[in-house]
Amino acid sequence: MKRTFVLGLAILLVMGRPCLTRAQSEPSTLSPQAKSDGLLTATPESVSLAAKPLHDMEAAIRAGEFKKIGSVLVARNGKLIFEAYFDGDSGTLRDTRSATKSITDVLVGIAIGEKKLSGVDARVLALLPERARKMQNPDPRKDKITVEDFLTMSSPLECDDWNDASRGNEERMYVIEDWAQFILDLPVRGRMHVGEQADAPKYGRYFSYCTGGVFILSEVLQKATSLRTDRYAQDKFFGPLGISDAQWVYSPMNVPQTGGGLRLTSRDLLKIAELYRNGGTWEGTRIVDEAWVKASTQAHAQIDDQTEYGYLWWLKKFKSGGKGYPAFFMSGNGGNKVAVFPGLDLTVVITSTNYGTRGMHEQTEKLLTDYVLAAVGP
């Protein structure tokens, strides 16, 4: 994949075109074939999972009850026990959209662990003085924006991808050449409230989903590490995980888009989930500090009554069979999910190209609750 795009191509890659996949899909097996990628394999029964719900899930997907599902992988106790491809195969690169954001969290954690970056309290404009000098709408509150503000989607910038009227909506960013300056130029947002006193938010942060803020972290990482983010990722993260095939999206100014669009195989996505399930180690080698994994996957902002947000990881309890199972997960447009259920030692990858459709996340959650978690049993 070329690293330089005309603007139109870059927009298409980020905004809605599924990547090409191989014509044939691979049938599933409840005892996946071991490969030389570090993933161990086993049968469901050997890790106390029922095989029938997984068989039923595959049958339902192949019957068309679930739309545009690309792949489903399930692992327990570090062993891959279910692997099915419905579009492409194990070598297909999956565009999981905003799931990329969680990978950006890993890179920030590695940079802090290496003392390349001072910590989450590092002020963004102090790290990017050339941006600050030409910034529009200057405000003392913008000067105080930290790395943590972008990790938790709670910066004061008027940026909300869930609001079409927002000046910082990502669709407006993609048609500008300089994405970082576009975001930092935004004014500070205001919040209307009923009554003279406004209630303070849980955890002290107002959540506002902002892809552009996560993109700013690409420049922060490059400034801190002296390496472009894609190269830093390969050296410090993908390389140690044995990931050799990663395709990034780049801005018109050739900056890696850390807010979305990174393409990886389903098995490589599972490795990332396993890395965090294991507290930051892979095959006995520490890649990211355990304290960072813990901080990243605990709540720092509240989204709604059921969902909270860590450092670019989603937090939610999924209900199945009358029980609730806490999880932290990567999530992206189309219904893409890479989930870790710590209490079950369970990791799940579901990729989908059901982009921009109503119910895309609901159908993925149904696969999780009605089939995968149902396999756990009473």
C-alpha cells in the first residue's frame, strides 16, 4: 500500500469503503489449525466451553441472519478454540475503523514506559509549539489540554463525531489538508444546562467522541519518540508480537492516522487482545507495562448508563443467561469488536463491514451474548 495518497483516495480509505478481500471464505473449525504466529490452539471442551452455541453461531451467520460479518475468533486461557471466516480468509486485512484507537493507547503506554513521553499529564501544545504558534481561537483552556484528555475523549475542544453539526466532526477534517491544525484551531465547546448549577460529570470528565483528537496523538508520539508513528509501532509493538503486515491510512500530509482505518488480520487483532488480557506480556516478553494496561482499561469517563470509557478502550458489562460479564474492548464502525472478558479469560474478535448502518453494533453484541457467552455455560 502506497504511503502517499491523493486526498480523494485517503478519504475513501477512511470513510467507508471496505478493503478488498479474498474471494473464498474459510470454513470454521472448533479446533483451529496451529500456525507459526504464536497463537496456541485447542478444542472448546478442553477450556470448558460448549461447542454447540459456536456451531449454531456459524450456521446463523452463513444462513444470512447476521449481515456482512467477516470473521469470528474465540480464545480462552490463551488458546484459540474457534476461527471462522465468512468474507476472505485468515490472511485478509480487516479495516476495523476506530478499533485503531485502542492500538494508539498501547503506543502511548509504550512511549511513557520508555520515558520518551513524560506521562498522561503532558501538555499537547507544549509538545507541539509550532502548532500552538499559528493556532486559531487561542484560549488558556486549550493550553492545558493533556495527552489524557485525548485518551479519554474529554478535551475541551468543540469536537463531536456523533453530532453532525459539530465544527470538529471528523467528516469536516477529512476534506482539509492539515488535519492536526484543523483540530487544534477549534474553539472551546460550551454546554447548555437546565438551572443555574450544572451537575458535575462522573469521573470529572465530559465525554465527547473525537477522532481528530486521537489523530493529534500521532504527532505527539512522533515528537516524543523521533519516529513516525507507524515506524514506532512496528519497532516497539507489532514487531515483538510477530505482526508484519499492517496497512495504515495516512493524512494528506503523510501522517499516520491513529484515529482509525488501520488494517490487520483477525489473528493479529486477537494477539493484541491477548496481550492486554495478559497484562502487557506476549510469550513471556513484556511489551507494555502492566500498570498501563490496568489504567487503560479502567473507567475515566462515562458515556451512558451502561458504557464507560478508559484510555481509548470501551468498558461494558454484557448480559447473557441472566449474568453480566464485564469486558473491555476495541470498537469500530461496521460493528467491529475486539473484546476481552478478564473474569472468563476469554478474548473474542468479530470483524464486520456493515459500515454506517443502523444496528451494526447491536448485531455484534448479539453474537457475543447469544452465542459466545452462551458457550460459557452456567
